[in-house]
Amino acid sequence: MSEDPNEDTPAPATAFWHRHDTKLLLGSATILAVGLIVGGYLLGDGLTRARAADRSVTVRGLAERDVTADLATWTISYSSTAQNLAEAQADVDRDTTQIKDFFKELGFPQDALEPTAVNVSSYNNNNGIPQFTVRQRMSLRSHDIKRAQDAVRRQFDLVRRGVVLEEGSGMAYTFTKLNAIKPEMVAEATKDARASAEQFAKDSGTSVGGIKSATQGYFSIEARDGEQGGWGISDSPFKKVRVVTTVDFYLR
């Protein structure tokens, strides 16, 4: 029997695999193209969000508070010079008694005043006569600020009693309760910083977000009215506490 030349014959295997590879390549190309589009979108969106997240403003916030000192310290320095040590020491002992009586009369307890230093020096004057100098310091420490102020106002009573006060004999007032007001003052300074940031954001057409970073700053305690201590001048018990914070706010 003869074979019909028009009879259908199966396609060669090579042609089948060629069509199959073409479909695979087209599918892979489509997936790759979609992946590039999605990746590009995500990358662009990520960069946009990164730029938005990087926008920030740095401002400073101030907080101040008037306080009254709660500790008074007064270092009283006095001395005596004589041709012999015993005489100089006797004069210093007399002054010490006068100082103790002075504070006792003002109502200070006995343990509020105590000696803190003593020094003895000697030299020969121009005539070759030996001279002895005895220096002593007494320190007052009290939380009674009102009584301490009264003592300062009456310090010339010591001079009238023959006590010669040396340079550096002045009252110093200290505020020791800073830790009790620190949290509130930091909050006030941060609030002040946010107000500045909001004004900046308003001017630039943005809004203020959360805090990016913050630095508390240094607390300072100074005389409220600018008084300065010194020779014969006492410090002021009225203080001003001040803190400046630096805050970075996100802008959105």
C-alpha cells in the first residue's frame, strides 16, 4: 500500500520546543517588566517618604523661674597682728567670742556657727621687730533665710564690737532644690520650642510633627536682679533659674 503524501504528519520536536521557549521568554519579560515598574514605584515612593522624614527644624526653647534660696552660708574672716603670738591669739579669741555672741543674740542655734580654718604667720617689720599674725575663719550655715538676711543687715554691729572683717566675709545664698523643679522646667522649655517650630512651619506652609532629637541644655542659677557678691557685699537670696533646650522637630 502506498503512503499518501498529503496525509498530516506530526510536527518536528524542535518546532514544539521553539514555540515553548518563546512563550517562556515572553512570560519572563512580562514579569521582569512588571517587577521593574513596581520596583521603580516603590523606590520612588521610598525616596519621597525618606525626604519627607528628613525634613525637620531645629529650635530652642527657654524656661525661667524665680526662686528663693533655701541655704545661707557666711564665711567670716578676721585676724590680729601683735609682737608676740600669745597676744595675737588672745585678740582673735576675743573676736571669736564677740562673733558667737552676735549670732546667739540673733537667735541662731549654737551649732550653726563653727570654726573652719586658722593660720599663723610671722615676719620682721622694718625695724627688725618680729610680728605674729593669727587669722581665723568662722562659718555660718543656716536654712533660715530671713534670719540670715537680718544678720547681714546688722553686720556692722560686729565692727562696733571691735571685730574687723577681712575681704571675702560675705553671705552667700544657695538654691538646693533644683531637682524638684527640673522636670516642669524642661517641659516648659520644650513647649516653648514647639511654639517656635509651629511658627516656622506656618511660615513655610508645613506642619510640626514629633520630636526627632532633643538636648536638655544647662541649668543656670543666678541672682534675680543681677546682684553680685564681693567684699562687704552679700549675695541675694532671690534667684532666677534658667534652662535652654534644643529640639529638632519633624516637619510634615
